[in-house]
Amino acid sequence: MSILNKIRCALTLGQGLLIENKALHTTDDPIAFFKNWLKEAQHSGIILPESMSVSSCTAEGRPSSRMVLLKEVDEKGFVFFTNYNSRKASELEANPFAALLFHWNMLQRQVRIEGRIERISEQESADYFHSRGRGSQIGAWASHQSDPLESREVLAERVKMYEQKFKGQTIPLPEFWGGYRVVPERIEFWQGKADRLHDRFIYEPNSNGWNITRLNP
């Protein structure tokens, strides 16, 4: 971490932990507020502040979680990408609800999102896929995500095969790869405070916008 980022990290202790965060009391747009918090996390020096936990459940209700990267957020929801044959995708297809968690420890902040899952359009997936590096595009074809792998060498051979197959041409979007959107039904902002008297606000959509409720720490 650079000296500048270390200084930024030290200064962030005053952003809500020791002083009042008045913005959280007044905003009626949780998506805009989330974007502001994400921007502050990016400026604080935190590595990969867009990292988030995605929790899914099987049809029987057995949960599992993993870390992925948020790739887009707007008024429609929170978007990430995966192999549609992966374990997480299989669970999301069987039980189309998910929970997301962002944890920015340096800022003593968390954001929790719960909502239903939907696939984004094939065109949206293709646009993002072709914005990735060529190696990542090859990797998406080569990895049978979540399946058993006999050895690392087997994966390397598949990478070579697809490098040859797509040499000199645009790599097509795999039909088994794309994006999911979590459409939020509940968003909670958590700001750490001294003496563990934390600030917690939840936003839940209604016909006119969002209901806002303060929670006990």
C-alpha cells in the first residue's frame, strides 16, 4: 500500500466512526448513498472495495457464500457475473433469492442487500464479456466452474486449446456464462460507532420509493 493510501486509511477513522454521519439520516435514495460509500471505500486505499459476499440457498434451504466482484449498480440493482453451470448459479436458479454483503473494515462500514435474482440480458452479458481481457475471456471458456478438476495441467491444456481455437478472432460469449442482477428488497447500511452503539438504517421499497427504518445496534 502506498504512503498516500496509508494516510487516507488513517484519516477515514473520522468518517462516521467518531463523528456523526448526517447524510445517512436525510437521504431517500439508498442506491445513490451506496455509490457514495463505495466511492469513499475506493478512495480510502481498501483493496478491491467492490468485493462482496454472495449468499445463495439450495431449494432445500441450505446456504452457501462466496466472494465475487460487483460490476454494476444502478436503480435496477446490483450485477455480478459467473458461469451459469457453477454451484452458485445452480442454487440461484433453484431458489432465486440472494443476500449480498459489503464489508469495508477500514471505514467500519457494512452494507447488506437482500432481494430476488434475475439474469441480465444476453447483450448486457456480451458487452461486459468483451470488455474483459482476452485471458479472462479464454478462462471463462476453459473453466468448468465448480466441477472437480483432475489436475492443474488439465486446466492449462484447455486454456491452450481455446487459445488455438479462437486465435486471430473475436472470442464469442459462452452460452453458459453471464450476469445476474440482485433486485433489492432490503438494503441495510451499518456504520460502526464507539462503544458498539452502531448506526443501522434499513431501506425497503414501497410504491412511492423507500421506507426508512432505524434499527437498534
